[in-house]
Amino acid sequence: MRKVMTMRKLFIGFLSIAFIVGICFIPGYAGDRQTIQELTGGKVKPGDVINKSNVALVKDLIPDGYVDMVGKGMELVIADPGPWHTPGFFVEVTKKNMGRAVIDEKDNLRTKEGNWWDGGAPFPDVKLDDPQAGLKVMYNDLHSYEGDDFTHDETNPFYVGSDGKLERTIKMSWDRIYLTAREKLDPKPTYAEKYKELMFKQFAYVQEPFDLKGFGNLGIRYNDSTQRDDSYAYIPAMRRVRRLASAQRFDAFVGSDATLGDFRQLDVPTATWKYKLVSMKPMLAMIHGGVWSKTKGTMEEKVLPPFTEGYKFLRVKWEVVPEVYGVECMPKDPKDCPIYSKKVVFIAGVIGNTAPMEPVHRTWRTLYSVAYDISGKLMKSCWNSWYGYGDPEQPQGTEDIFYEMCYGCYDNQIDHSSPWPVNLPGRKFNVGFTPERFSIGYLQKFGK
Amino acid sequence: MEKKHKILIILIAFMVLLVGQEGWCTLQYMDGKFTVNGFLQSQFRLHIGGQNPNNNQFRPLSEGNHKVNMFRNMLQLELNYAASDTFSLFSKIKYINESSGGLDSNLRQYEAFPLEYPGDLKLEDDDNMAQIQELYADLTMGPLWLRLGKQQVSWGQTDGFRLLDVINPLDLSWRLIFDAMYEGHDNVRESLWMVRANYNIPCITFVDNPQLELLILPGKFVGDQLASDGAPYNVLPTVVKVHEEQPDGPEVGVKLSGIWKRAEITLNYFRAHSDYGVYLVPGTVVFDRTWGVPLAGDIIPPAGIGREDLMRLNAYGHHPLMSHIGFSFNYDESSFTKGVYRFEFLYEPDKPYERGITIPGIGSFTNAMIEKLGTVKYCLGIDRPFWLRALNPRRTFGFGFQVFQRFVVEGKDKLDENIITLSGGHKVQTLTTTFTLSLDTQYKQDRIHPILFFAWDPRGGFWLAPQCEFQYGDHWRFYLLGTWVGGEDRNAANDGLGGLYWWDELMFRVTYQF
């Protein structure tokens, strides 16, 4: 009798433990937020600075490319997580469309009805053991909310050599309009029937230096992500628009360490690559960098993020992101990317300390990535460094908007860096652009 | 231009630089609405080819081959006033000083800036020129964009050749069309007064980006300008004195464009005077071009004792009205060949040629009248970036290939009789073909940009131009260019590349931009 009682207690205890463990590991359930102290056994706390002398304390919380960068002089200022939320209307659209997303035989994202995806995060509750988990995380990132259109009136690619000095700079602008899967601006979700096959159009144009001034690039992305982009460029010296070959997305963008394919960590037609989810864990990232950067005006008026080693590395706040999905990405056709053997992209699920730890509140924000060359060696580390939410210059009515303070890439092999500070006052969302603005005629008009 | 004016302009230029804002930026005023930028540039071209035979007629035998093709200093300013998203003003102002004559005693005084026309907004003398090269207003009203003023318009898909790119004439007094290839014709195209209206057509839904463009060029015609007598780049024999007609406008063009099934397509029509003239020589007989001495004709009497004591021949440049009808398309084949294909086609039903007549027993008379013959031109081009990681692990190589053909679709019997010429006596063949090849890549974050350009004329001519640009910081740009032209067929009358065998040169250019 006593033996039966003991066995029963053991069995109930085992079931209880299994239940608790199961809750923690149910795919899609986000679990509790852990602090930096908990993750490092109390060895690191907010306010500490991670540098080459103590990077080992956090080496499991940052990608290896960043361990290398810290070893070369980068510093991470550890901070408490700040507020972050996913816009309410985006959460509603995600809820409404939950369960409707499917991946077709070509790895395209569609609705169950066979149409192109029409809004919200398609797979908010992605299952970690799903063989297509990596692809689904990438589609979540692709459809994360960044406005139905946006404009950066100025971003400044810096070219920084091994000595940390500025070799040269460029001033450029970047605008985009989404034509399908629009969530807020009318007409939605599709701008017009004639655009139903297009995902977005974007327009990047160079304002300085003089020899590049007027260069503009018009890019068109299709919902059928087996199709390459269409790309046109206005060449000022020729006074005409030239069609560009879009297959080569990994050529250096105006000579910087970033390529077109490195934007948003991996900017390629999604179905042309293959993806594998390799990790999901808390990591450190630059979420609330803390600098409302301004790149316009005189040197005194500019507000740039702090750097170390000259202008090579950002020195901003890093905080724990409770859910970071690591996706290993490789091109289906190696010729599509002759310089990388693979790229590991890290995408945040829930961010900050305010959003509920629930699937529909996952924001799917890219954090950073690491690329490896053809022989498998570490080659390049890219980042999206975020300011956070809200415009301090317009505190009312912009709480749904997040801001990217600085994009950039660092070439780990040749010790060359290309940080791109963004002029945050000039970054606007949901401007109300029309598709006609993103046209060859506009390229010519702007380019002179 | 007086020396004091030159000094004043240079001082103003340096003041603009010194008082400008810190750093590399455009100079900005009025809260960023008014911007000024531009560059200071010095360009030196060393002549390494043979003597220009077109300048030989009045040259004593003792005079040596000149060594300096060009020593040109330039200040260019671009002023832009963006009043709003819908209205802006733009102006490009140039000051150029040409000092090659002062450096080389074998170079006679020549007119460095021969191009003149009403409304050119230019002040000049033999060695200096100040010009408002462009001046226009942009106005946007919904789907309609208007550009009014002195401007350039470039149609077409082709590099180097002019098929649909016939709106603006070229100033060829200081370079030819293949020069500094990646700079296109921007520095050579002469801006003209015109109305440009571009309309995004909203009701067409089966084509993306449907646009209708209308061009109207009122006023006097302006044609291509060749180098003047005695200039290093003179391509007309000095024995010929050219008088250019200046017919009245207007010239009108229409272009319809759009993207259909991911191919960009244009349909073009331009009714205009022929930019490149046909030359009539009244009452002439055949003369041997290599000697350059006319045997008879409408001769300018000798002015007196001096180098020009040989007689010169009057030639009258005509620019008849003609139609340019064409289309172009480009397509990015990104799946298999991963290249961009572009095609441009032009039909000129009434292209003017020079026609000679033969009187049995008397002789042949060239350039006696104008004959209009239907002519077709087309160009097929391929652009394909590719990786050669052993030579450049971080940047692609750009590969470009073009084949250009021109053929006369009527009047073959006249061509066979060899009495049809073009542009001062060049023989016209039924079919002419030219191939071009370009290769480039970039190193050190695009601070070093080598380019190789090669053109081949199967009739026996080539043009080889290796070049390289170097960038230092945001301001300094250095440029090297070598040009070698030659081939088996050196007879300029055959209108092939080989006839420019004397053009060989090395160019060095330094630019400070702001």
C-alpha cells in the first residue's frame, strides 16, 4: 500500500513537472522575460559595458561576428529593456488573418484561397519544430509592420577604414510604398487591381556627393517571390534611365560594405533562398539605442550616435530581447550569391518590456545578421540599430511608429565598416504616397 | 575676355568654396531650399598620335606635330531652388578656359568654342567661354510634369551611338562620341530651349508606368558643332570653308513609354532638322583629299601672302527636315542568362545624303545636290555583371556588348555608283557595322574604378580606351584615359574609325567637387 502511494505521488509529481516543462516549451508560447543578470549568472547587470576584456560573459548572447567586433574595439552598453509594442491595428489584422496563411509548392506565401497574402503577420504562432519554421519566420519579418509607406529624407552611408577615419560619405534618401498587404492606409489591403502582383515599389536616390548626385534607383518587388526584382537606375552622366540586372543582389552598394541583399539583413525574393531555424533564445540587441540621431545641418547641429574606434563601431545601448529567432539562410542557386555560403539572420519576436508575451504581439523585427564566405569563414556582420518607439519631437500621435537609428555592415575580414546613421526627424510613415511617384518619369525628374 | 574678368571669376569661385559650410555638403541656403554645388576641374590631353591631316593644308613643312590636344580649366556651378514639391528652378553655369595654344607652339590659334546660336546665353572669345548651359523650371501638376527652358533630353538605350538620342545636338569641337564613355554625352550635348511635357497616363491599366512625352523646340535650328579650323580635333579638311545654314524651327517629338510584361518599351517620333549636316560644294570637281588642293570650284580667292595662300573651297552645310521614327525596349532576363537586353531601332525615311553627278567625258562632281534615302539603324546591347572573385572578391565586373548597324534601304544603285556621300564626302555603304565592348569593376569601396572600352569597325578600324577613376574623400576625383584609334583603313573618306588614326592621346583630369 505504501509502495502504491509512493508510486502514485511520484507519477503525479512527474506529470506536474512534465506539465510545467511542457508549458514552457509549447511551440509558440513565449515564456517569461529573463533579465541580463539571470542570463549571465549575475555577472552582468544594466549599466555595465562589455568590451574586449569581458566579452566572454555575453558570448552566447550575441552572434560570433559581434564577438569579433567587440574584440576589435566595439563596446556594448548594457541597459534595461525599454517599452515596445506592436501597433494595435496590426495586431487586429494579424488576429483576423490568423490561420489563413499557407506556403505553396514554390515556397510562395499565399492565403488559403490561393491569393497573395493580404496583411498582418502570416505565422504569428510559428512552431519551432516545423520544418518550414525558418521560411515562416522570414515571411513574418517581410510582413512586419513598418508603415504602408515610409520615407527617409536622409541617410548617410559612412565609409570607415581600418583606422576608424571617415574615407568618404554619401547622402541619400529612401522611400517605399506597399501596394498589397496594406494594413492602415486606404485603399487597403491592395492599392488597386493593377498592382495586385506587386508587393512594393521603392525609390532610393543620392543627393551627395556631386558626382553621384541625381543617381536614383527604382526597385519593384513582386508578391511572387520566385521572381527577381525589376530595377531601374537614372544615371545623371548619361541623362537617362538604365535597366539594371537584378540577379546580382550581392554586389557592393555604391561601394559600401553593404550589398543590396544585406538590407534588412536579407533582402532577396524570399522563395529564391532556403531557410532553417537554428535557434530561438534570448539575446542582446540594439533596441533602444538612445540617440535621436539627426544628420542634417552643420556639424554642431548633427546628432550622431556615439562610436568607438573612430567611426567604426556603434557604442549604444544593448538590451535583452526575450525571443530571438536565428534563421540560417542559403541561396537555392549558389550563383545568386557567389560571396556568401550562408547568412544567419536574427529576428526578434517579442521586444521590450511592455508587449504581452503572446504570438500576435510578436513584432518580427530584424536585429542583426552574420555572413560567412564561400569557405565558411566569418565574413560580414550587419545590424539594424533601433532608437525605439515614438518621436520625441512629436510626442502625440506617433506612438505606433518605431525608428531605426542606424543601419550598417562591418566586413570582419578586411576590418572596414559602413555605418548608416539615419536622420530620424526626416523619417515619416504613412505619408500617403501614390504609386505614380515611384515611376521612371519621377526618376528622370529628380535626376535632372 | 579681359584678364581681370578671368581673375574675378576665379576669385568668386574660391570665395564660394571658402565661405561654404563645413564638410562635403552642397552649400545650402534658405533652409535648404536653395543649394549650390559644382566643381573645379583641370584637364590635360597629351597628343601621341600623328599629325592631324585635316590641318595640314596651311601648315608649312617645317611645323612639327603638336603635343597638346587640350589644356582646359573649368568651373561649373549648379544652382537649384526647390520652392516646393511641385515647383523648382535649376541652372547650370560653366566657365571654361582653354590654354592649349599657349603651351604648344605647334598649335595655331583656333577658335576653341565655335558653337554659337541665338539664345546660347554665352560669352566667349577664342580661349574663354562663360555660359548658362542649362536654365529651366520644373512644374508638377498631378500626373503632368512640365520642364520649361534650356535643357537636355536623352532618349534611347544605346551607349555611344546616336539612334533615338537625337533631340539635342552635340558639341564635338573638343571630343568625339566615344570619349570618356561612362560619362555619356552629358558634357557634349548642347542644351536647347524647349518645352518638355511628361504625362502619366492614368487610364491605361494593362501597362505599368504609361507615359506620354511631348517635346517642342521652337526657334532657330542648332546642329552638331565640329571643331574649328586648326583645332586639334578638327575632322574637316581646312581647305574647306564651311558655311552652316540655320533653318527655323520648330522641331517636335513624341514618346510613348511603359512597362509591359516586365519589358520597358518606348515608341518614338521626332521631326527635326538633321543635326549632322550634308555639305554641298557648288561647281566643284573631284579633288584629291590627300593633297587637299581643289582643282576648281567655288573658290575663295587668296587673301594675300601668308600661310593660307592656297585656295579654299566653300562648302555649304545643309540640315534638311527629316523624320526619326523608332522604338526601343529593354528586358532583364534574370533567370537563365541574368543579363539585361536592350534594343533600339530607328527608321529615317528621308535621311539626307550628298549626291554627286557624273558627266561622261567631263568628270565627276561630288556634293552637288541632296538626295534623301530611307535609312535604318539599330543597336542590340547586352549588359551582364559577373563575378570573377579571383580578381575582385567584393565587386562584380560589368560586361557590356553592343552591335550597331546602319543600312540604307533604298537607292542601292546610287550607292554602287559611288556617288552618295555623307558629311563632307564620306562614302556611304549599304551596310556598316560597329561592335563595342566594355568591361569595368571597382576596388577599394569604389575608390578605384578601371574601365576598358573597345570599339571595332570590321571595315578596318578600332577604338581602344582604357581609363580609370580614382576617388579621394568626398571632394577629389582623378581620371586617366588613354585613347588609341587606328586600323587598316585610314582613309577618312570611308567614314570608318580607322580614318581617325591621328587621334591618339592620353588624358589626365583632376576635379575638386563640392
